Amino acid sequence: MSSADAERALLAERILAEQEERRRLAELLHDGPVQHLAAIAQILDSAQAALRSGESERADEIVSRGLELARGASRELRTLCDDLEPRVLREVGFAAALAALARRYGARHEVTIELAVEHGDQLGEHAQTALYQIAREAIDQAVRRGAPTLIEVSLLPVPGGGAELFVSDDGPPERRSAVLEALAERAATLNARFSSEVRYPRGSTIRVELPPSAASR
């Protein structure tokens, strides 16, 4: 394959990965905040009808349910905004951002999270964003699967200018292909190679091999 053909293949792969990412975000918006907003509208209709009927106590109860849904939709939208552009990376850098994330998850879920990710601060902005999102989602899925006691995250340089991200945990192995596919889609936006390994009875590892061309972007 000529260099021009290789560049076209990489461009086509990148476009496909970006299309998949847009599809994923559209599905998250539709299944989360959009559904919540539709439910809130119905709840407000019911509250208005109760007020017109003079049922103030019932209206108050209905509005309280609507407020809970509104707060949930707000949280989901903030999470989606962070998915698109994590502000914390610009504010404190890759290593510090992951350290803050690890402290938050560690305290909330009583799990030890060990980091060796200082090399992340030397990567390009796009690479930092995608790898941060992959690490965050991998940590989140690990604590959702069960109760891991240890999660290890490392980001190491490789000869030639690339990098490798590893996220390992000692929780129940990941069996849902959709979770791994979502992580693989994120890796594909970097033209990175994604792989996963399970260890029975407990333990999972994901690996993202970042090529030199993507490490500087």
C-alpha cells in the first residue's frame, strides 16, 4: 500500500469513528435528557391541571417529582458536556485531572485507584481528551460491575513517540460487549488499537495502543 493509500485509509477510519461517536452521543441524548424533558412536560401538565382543580397539595407533590427529574436531566447534560470537552484537562492538565477523578471515585466507592499517568501531560490536546474519557469510562464501568478493591491506570511512552494506556481492575470480568465496543470506538478516534483481557474468576484489563501520529495531536 502506498503512503497516499495509507493516509486515505486512516482518514476514512477516522471519519467513521467520528460518525460512530456522534451516533453514540445522539443515542445518549435521546435515551437520557430528552426522555426526562418529555416526562417533565407531562408532569407539569398534570400539576397545572391539579392547580386548576384546586388540588394544591397534589400539585405540590407532582411538581416535586418534576424537580427530581429536572435535576437528573441537568446532571446527565453536564456529563455529556464533559464527554465532549472535559474542562478539567485545560484547567489542571492530564495527570492532575485523573488524580482528582481517582480521589472522587475512590472516596465514593471505597476502592483504591493507583495512577502512573504523568506521561499524559506530554501528549497532544486531542490525545489527552480521548484517553481521559477512555480512562474515566473504564473506571466507571469497573465500579458498576461489582466491588473492585483495586483499579490501576498507567500511561506509558513507547519507542517512536507513541503511548499505551492500561486500565486494570480486580472486579468481576466485563461480559457486556456494548461497553467494550464503546471504549473501542473512542480509541478509534485516535486511530489507536484497542484490546481487552479478562481474568477469571476476577479481573479485567483494557489496553489502548496510541500511534505516534495521534500522540502529538
